[in-house]
Amino acid sequence: MPKHLVLNVNLLTAGAHPAAWRSPGGNPRALIDPAHFKAVAREAERGLLDAVFLSDAVMLKGGGAGMPVSSLDPAVAVTVMAGATEHIGFIASTSATFQEPYHIARTFASLDHVSGGRVGWNVVTTRDRGAAANFGGPPESGERVLPPREQRYARAAESIEVVQALWDSWEDEALLADPVSGRFSDPARIHPIDHRGAHFQVAGPLQVPRPPQGRIPIVQAGGSEGGRELAARYADAVFTAQHLIPQAAEFAADIRRRAARYGRDPRGIKILPGVNPIIGSTVAEARARKAELDALVDDASRVRGFAAFLGLDPGSLELDRPFPPELVPPLGDTYGSEGFTGALRTLLAERPLTVRELLERGTFHRDLVGTPEQLADSFQEWSDAGAADGFNLQFARYPDHLTDFVDHVLPVLRRRGLVRSEYTDRTLRARLGLPRPASRYAPQEVSR
Amino acid sequence: MPKHLVLNVNLLTAGAHPAAWRSPGGNPRALIDPAHFKAVAREAERGLLDAVFLSDAVMLKGGGAGMPVSSLDPAVAVTVMAGATEHIGFIASTSATFQEPYHIARTFASLDHVSGGRVGWNVVTTRDRGAAANFGGPPESGERVLPPREQRYARAAESIEVVQALWDSWEDEALLADPVSGRFSDPARIHPIDHRGAHFQVAGPLQVPRPPQGRIPIVQAGGSEGGRELAARYADAVFTAQHLIPQAAEFAADIRRRAARYGRDPRGIKILPGVNPIIGSTVAEARARKAELDALVDDASRVRGFAAFLGLDPGSLELDRPFPPELVPPLGDTYGSEGFTGALRTLLAERPLTVRELLERGTFHRDLVGTPEQLADSFQEWSDAGAADGFNLQFARYPDHLTDFVDHVLPVLRRRGLVRSEYTDRTLRARLGLPRPASRYAPQEVSR
């Protein structure tokens, strides 16, 4: 029996397509509409998927000209969705760059309690200067500048250490809640963490008992050297931009090699490339659905968006001329996304592509256009090649494109034994196949 | 027709009484049980109360020996309760000392959107050294010490300025969400705030459109000079510890005088003393209910709790000897709560009280023991004397003591016309009688 694919749905407010909100069937107020979040979570649960994924930013991107894909506080959005569902997990992004680890530990422990063990933390670092400008301190501390990438990743790594220690600060047996003896807790099993590091000094313990999952799963989504190291050391799942099987397989192998060096089980890390599924009963119908959305965005603003993403002058790009490979930001550039630019570099090394072809392919993640059978074939091919343990699915529009996937693609995957036919495990952690570790502070010698 | 009292219920996990969790009818796991939060919110809504109030701390108080009264992230708890109710408001405490104003603005704007305009922010500053120890930075920044009170209040005031500017950064008309024209927003109505102050440099705009209430109500709960000034400048409601009518009336008059000096309408600020209602069909029955709970806490630990609260050596107190007034921490002490110690000083100036009598009276807030008619009489007396516009109600145990209040006291208040008989206004702000201001960035000359 084949291993199940991990399938998450990346909820980008109205949808991954910039015209989603204004197209027929789209929700023009999706960004602040709790009913929208609930509808997406319920559809994902009807499809027996693993988790709803929330990306995040701590700034208004693009000045609000289009619908922001990150608006509501992710903790609020997750709580809304958890209240409307029973099984589906939630992976929320929180930047370690501009939030204190004590707050992160408390928020995720709280989400884990109210959802019954269904959350994961996608650890991101912030590379936007616009975000840094929202977190400036006293004038004497100088202009708030973004720390260089290595320092951001070093802070993120230390943040994870602090957060995990705080989750462990109550052993599982610390909460007695015994009305007969009147003992609320066993204070000997509640521990200060006394963390003293390069970025943080945190005493602990946390004010929230150990989360139901014990250790909440860690997800990581950066493709740079620092991101890969962070993933190898801490991540239970990696969200990655990959357009071609050989490169994805090499990426997966690289992460696993690095994980083994940290003494971890390399198979314990799920590699999840992003995919934009575009479904039709024929390829032509699928393409027509995408074209309908594309027609609602004028070419100039698409080129502008693409140029802004790469930090290029829009005047340097022409829609129907080959994209000049030398314009791809170099590796090691401090503020770009190495995951995305690396994927782009790989694509262009294969063959020249026009700007229009790049935009049609899906510039950030791979567009996967076709019939349900074709989509299932592709998933299976990537999985068989060791290029993916599953996928982060980004739908052009919510909830209806997700509904199509649930109704048409998942039955094919289910017939092939590639996805579950019911929820069995109760927690996200168990569903990812991960054991539940005891607190680091628990006495090791006791066998129970 | 008399003015309605504002009535909030202060949800202290299992209840205000330290034995609540272990007593019959108590919830031993209240602190992490979403069903508990929902049950309390629904009962408060059944009683047509104004809001559920959540106090907060960012540390584990008392080492977890008893049930913490602040455990879950308040944003998570409010979202859980908002999802289970339609009308009741929620006032959540967030410390301006250890959280960035951008995060505060985003979280409360998010809560306001998902609740449909039902939240308020109780602005607190943190005076616990144990909390400071959870937020230490790099070693070169030195031991994290709590800034003195004046500096904490100066930071809080600036934090409110930044947060309110961020809430205004989208004018009401900024969000167009018009699928026909394809205009998501009017960028001319989305504004950077470019705040440059002594504590913060924040660029804005916020990534969340203007909250439904426009300006989310501000609540303040400190009794010191700095706290009173903060209340007078910004607060829409003040939560205060008051044991006697003349002092409470003088406190209310003081806040209103100060507010007038800031050019505000002094009647726009609601003064809400804390009260612990203990209800019985006779006074004796009410006392017996309290005694039952008291019997579950041994005297030594009650004295220890009281001594810890005042920063005293427990050995300096004897249960049945008069409490020495000279042990009350002096005014101006940096880390004590001046609201609580001031109330205690006032009480002891009236007549000597033993430690036991103080504990029985309700040391932090006023115990109000009696029949429904007696409770209603007291509320009316305080209101008529200008000592209160309403009360923050702390019940010994949730939800059943709140249920008794809803079933027995509220009908008496309703017959007297002192509380509403249905919810009419949709938002917490409107219910507090406050107008909805336009964004500070909106063009003033336009009449609509």
C-alpha cells in the first residue's frame, strides 16, 4: 500500500489569483469575512486534507491596491476555523523576526488546546523592509534595519529552541486538576527554562500547560542555505517552490542528508512543493478557466507585480520577449527569496521562456493544469521520484476551486490509495507520522 | 428613566475564588477548556450584559500551584467566545509593556472584524518582574528590568496613539471591494501613519481594513497618578478597586475633572468598580455559600496569597489580629498596584480590621453579599451617589454563580429599569454610548 500524500491547502484570502476576489464566484470581502475562512476549512475537511496553511506578513503589501493575502491575525483566523471543524489541521505562519518567543509559545499552545492538537507553526523570518518599518524602537536605537539573512535565521533557530522549551516547561503529568486532593498541579513538574542565548533571555515557565501535541509540529518554508539548515534541524515539514522533478528530488535529498547530520530520521521530514491546481474535464477547459481569471488582470499590472517580486524595474521586462536570465537576483542576495529565485533560475536553465510564459506557468509555484486523472498522475509521479511527500495546494479562487478538487481529484487519488479515506489520528502531529516526545524535563529513568 | 448600568463579567478561568476549580460545580480544567469559555460567554449574553472582561498576565503567577487566572492567549479566548455568541462584547487586556503596537493594532482589528464590532482593549502596563524575565533580549542589552511606572505609562500612552492611528490608517471608504470596476481599494484613502515618537517608530498602514467600530473602545484599570492620567486622556471605561462610596465618588469625579482638562466629555467615561457578588435567598445563605468555598482553602495559604500580593513576609501577619496599617505599601512604590493598595488604605482608615476580616471582605475587590434585592439596592445606591456607572462583576465560580446572577439579580435590576431588556445597538462602542469617529485621515470638509 503506497504512503499517503500530505495535502495542505494554502488559504490566500480570496485565492492565489490576484483577480479571485472580483471574479464571478469570488468573495470581494474574503480578507475580513469569518464565513469565508470557515467555508474553506470545512471544504478542506470534507476532502480529508491534512491542514489549512496560512502564510503571513506583518505589513500591507502592495499598498492595498489588490486584496492582501495576509490580513487578519493568523491566531484569530485559526481559532475561527478550528471552531467550525473537528479534524483538519492548521499551519499558521509567524515570523520569528518581529515577535517574542514567549508570545509565540503562548499563542500556539493556546491554539493547540482550543483545537484539540491540530496546529503547526510555520517558522518564517521577515525579509521585507516595509515590515521592519512597522517595528522601530526609540530613536536612539537608530533606523530599524532588517538584520542580514544569517542573523535572521540564527534568531529564528534560537526562537524555536525557546518556544519548544516553553512548551516542555509543564511536563505532561504537571497538570493534576484533582478536586479530591485539591492539588491543581505538581509544582515539581513545572520548570523554569532559564534560557540564556545570543538573542533572548527567557525565564519561563509558560503560563499554559503542555499543548496536547506535546511538541507542536514545525514547518519551514525558506530555500536558502540558512533556511535549509533550519529545516534540517527543526522542521517536520518543508514548504518549497519546485518546478521540476529532478531539482525537487535533489532538494529533498539535500534536506534529508542535512537532517541525518543532525542525528534526525531523514524520512521524518515531509517535503511539500507548492502547486497551483487548475482543473477541467479537459486540458482546454482547465486552461479556459485560468484564462477567464487572467483576463480580469491587465498585462501591465501583472508585469508590475512580477517585477516588484524580483526587485526589478518593470521597464526592463517585455511580455513577449524571453526573460533575460541575468535579471534573476543572484544567490546570496540578502533580501530576495532564494527559494523562489532558485526555482526560476532552474526553469530558465532548461530553456528560454518569455515573461508571458513564466506568468502562465505560475511564477512562484508550479501551475498544474489538467484533468483530475492528469493531476493525480503528476502527484504520483513526483511522489514516486522522491521529489515530494505531498503538496501545499494553492487554489486560484476559494472556496469553489477547492470544492472541484475535493469532488473530482481526491476521488481519483483515493482510488489509487494515495490519500486517506477517513480521519483516524486525532492530532496533526500523529497524522504526520511523528511520535509524541515527552517533555525534555521529564525524568528519563521512569518507565511507565 | 434611569441610565442603564454597564455590567461586565470578569472571567477568571474557574472563578475569582481560589477554590473554584475544585469545588462541586467547578471546572478543574477551566483554564484550557474552550467549552468553559463558551458557557460563560453564553450565560453573560443570556443576561444581556455588556461584555466579558479578560484580565491578563504574561507569566505563570504563583508558579502554577493554583489555577492561573490568565492562561490562554486572550485573542484566542475572545475568538472562541465570539464564535459562540452574537451580541455580548469582549474586553481583553493586553500589556503595552511587552507587546509591539503594530501587533496590538492588528490583533484587535482582527477581533473586531470577526466579532462584528464587539471588542475593547484594556490597556495595562506590566509591573511583574517575573513577566520582564520572559522578555529579555541579547545579553549585551543587560538584565531586563522593568521600567519605572512613569515610563511604563508613557510607553502605554504612546502605544495607544500608534494603535489608534493604525486603526485609522484605512478610512472607512478605503475598502471598495467592487468587482465591477475591479477596484479593491481607494489607495488615496489608505495612509501611512509615519509615527516617530520616544518609544516607537511605526510606518503603517495596517494590513487590516478599519475595524467595524472605527475606534475600538479603550479600557484602563490602574489607580496610580499615571493610570488616572492615562484613563483621563484615552479611556472609555475605567475598571477600579473601590470599597466605599465616598472614595469611589471622589475617584470618579477626579477622573472626570482630568478628562475635562483634556477637552473630553467627562460623562463619556464609564467608571466601573469591581464587585464580587455573592448571592443567596437570605444573607445567611449567601454567607454559607462563600464559607463553603473558603473551607476548601486552608488559612495558611490564604494568608500567604495575601502577603504575596502586598509584597509582605507572611510571618508578619496573623489571621485574627488587626492588620497593621503601616504594612500597606506606601503610595508611589514602583511595583505595587496603587489602585488596590489605595483601596486597602481607605478601608483601614475607617476602622481597624483583622486579616481574617479583610480576607472575608474580599481583599482586592468589594465582596457584595446578600439577596438579589440587596445587591440591586447596592448597585442603585452607588449609581445614585455618582460612585459608579456600572460594575465589573467577578464571580467566585463560573458558570453557576453567574447563572444565579442572571436568573435572580438581573430581573430585579430590569424591573427597576437599571439594565437593558434587549440588545439594541450592534457594537460595544454604541452600547457604551460612544459616537463612531471618522478616521483622523478622512477629509474634514466633505459632508456626507
